[in-house]
Amino acid sequence: MSKFLFTVWPFYGHIHPNIAVAHTLRERGHEVRFYSGSAAREVIEGEGFAFSPLEHVDEGRVTQIIMSAEGIMAQRRNPLRLRAMWREWLLGTVEGQLTDLGAVFDSWRPDVIVCDPAMWGPILVLGERAGIPVSIFAYTAACILPGRDGPLLGLSLPRARTAPARALRSLMQAASKLFTRQATREANALRARHGLPPISGSVTEFTGGMALYLVPSVPEFDYQRTDLPPSVHYVGPCLWNKPADQPPPDWLAELPGGQPIVFVTEGTVPVKEAKLLKSALAGLGTLDATVIMTTGPDRDPVALGLAVPPNVRVERWVPLSDLLPRTDLVVTTGGSGTVMAALKQGIPVLAAPIAWDQPENAWRIVEAGVGLRIPYDRCTPRRLRAAVERLLGEPSFHDHAHRMAEALGRYAGPALAAELLEQLAARPVSASPVQSS
């Protein structure tokens, strides 16, 4: 039996894939503990896992940064302010993480740290100093490691297929490196304080050199990338959305038959304008379909003041495992969890991306032929209605989505992730812990 410590920021899209893998590890006889924020405590302990809280990290400030950064990215402006916010979140919380995790290690020393790629304490310091292997467990459907087809920090471009497009991408990659140079200098100063040598590239690039890097997606969705280090393993979707004993909502059994079901969601993080939801209400109210719409678990539908047509049902949240088997089309901002869950069921996707992983997912949806993309700021009721009608009416989207579902089905998801983590735990430690200087 091995001990696995999951260090994860307390956001739904980060926590849920980790819970899926943690369940599998526990079923295989291992001991699991989470280090995360109070916002995730109830769900983690509700699933029976040990929990260690963020104590020396200001969780409220981190949440505030995430919400503000999303707005800046959506507006595509003020990159210097965005860089300062990322620095405060990613680097400014490291010492607090190290203090918290040092206390955890005093009573419970793990064999492997399974780390959120945005939680830099284990990545930059703790793994090396403690002599414990670190596995990155990404929560994004597109691997964020840099490369020829990799995402660009703060930018989003379609796959480069022509010489001019490749030249533009190379230029953008150079600009992205300039954007991250200051963070690398600060990361190296932090490492020096802990007696560790400098890193040469960005911290994101450095994560590719961890002992293991797990991506809950498949190459068929992620441009069939060939520019990734050997540490990277695609494992397939790692999905969890509710306790196993929680029954489906009663109203699901009462949905009318004989017409398509369209699911519309802006994900689990509230979006200030609710533009996608409002456009869907205005554009799909007369569609010959049943529309199920969720506002997000932390946002009251009544407070949004939505005028709801007869063919639309609005809920805060519906477990995807209950709803998607009955669904014909998913309309979303493009978060990785929703996209992977839809494609695993062979459901086409309409994405109106805002920020974070969503723009890259949207381009991959188009590239794979499994759906369409509408820029969020151009997501009018008319455009949305036309895209929905096309996706429901053209068989090619369903055919491509079914082929993607077959590809996703060839990967074991949490079981494969658990197997690779077990192999990591069984490896001999390659280096002794770094001593204090």
C-alpha cells in the first residue's frame, strides 16, 4: 500500500477529476489525502478522504484573483495587470503552501504527491527537498505544456496549418516567453532561498520534467501532439460529478420524448454577464427542442432575472452523468470537464469560450469536427440558434463525436492514471532530499 497526497486548488474543475482518480487508488488499497481549500472540504470529506486545509494561504484572495483574471482574459486587455495577478496567485502563495504541507508531512508522509499544475509549492520546492516524486495531474483537455501545437499563455489561435500561420505562432511563442521571464526569475529566487538550483525555462515548461505528467484527455482531441516530453501520458477523461449513491433528479424522468434535448451551461464558475444563458433563452425559446439550462451551483437563477420560455428548464446544477445520456447537444463555454463528458457520450458541442482552458478546447472541438465555436462576445441569439440548428441537423457532427467517443473509450481514465501512479510509487527514489543551506 502507498500513500498519495493530492494537492489541489479548491475549484470544481480541479477537484472533480482528482476525486475520480483518488477513488480508484483507494479501491486498489492505497491511502489518499487531499490538501485543498475550505470550499472543497465538504465534498472531499463527503467522499471519505482525509483532508488537510489551506491555512497559511489566503483562499478568499485566491478566489478573488481567479474571478478578476477571468474578466481580464475575456476582455483581452491589460496583460500586465494579468501577469501581476498570476504572480500573486502562483508564486505569492508558495511559502504558505510549504508551511502547510510541512505540517502535514510531520504526521503523514506521502510516497507520491499528485499535484495541480497551478499549485507551485510542490513543483518548485517540496518534491525536491523532501525527496518525494511529484506527478502533475492536469485538469485540462488540451495539454498546456509548450510546443509546436501547444497552447500560448494568454492567447488562443487555431492550429497552424500554413507557413504564415506557423510564422505567426512562432512569433506569439516568443512573445509568450517574454511574458513569463519575470516569473521564472522570481521562481529561481524562491528556489535559491530553499537551496535549489535555477530552472532554465518557464515553470510550466519545468512541470514537463516532473516524474509523471497525466492529461485527462486523448491525443485524438489534442492535435495528436508529437512535441511532448516522455513524462506525459494521456489517460482519458477522469470524470466525477456526484456521490455514487445520489439518485438522479426526479424531473429527468418526466422530460418529453420525441424531440432533441439541448443542454446549455456556463460551467461551475459564475460568469458575470451570463451572456451565453441569455442568448440561449432568447434564441432557443421557439426551437422544437427541450432546453435544459444550468446557471452554476453558486449562482441563483432567480437573481439573474431570466425570462424562461415554456421549452426551457433552468436549474442551478444537474449531474452530467444523469443528464448527458439523454442529451443530443451541449452548448457550453468550453470547460474541460463538460467537453470531455459530452464527447465521451458522443454528443456534439457548441463552445462559446471565455477564458482559461476554454478557448483552446473550442479550437480543438472545431479541428476534430465534433462541434462549432462562437466567440463569446459575438454569441448573439441569432448566431447561437443558427449554430444549434446546424449541429442538430448535420449528421457529420454526430458521426465525428461518436468516433471521438470511441477514441476516449480506448483509455481507461482513472484506472490508467492510478496504474501509472502506482508505478511511480514503486520506483526507487532517484535523489536524496536537499538539505538546508
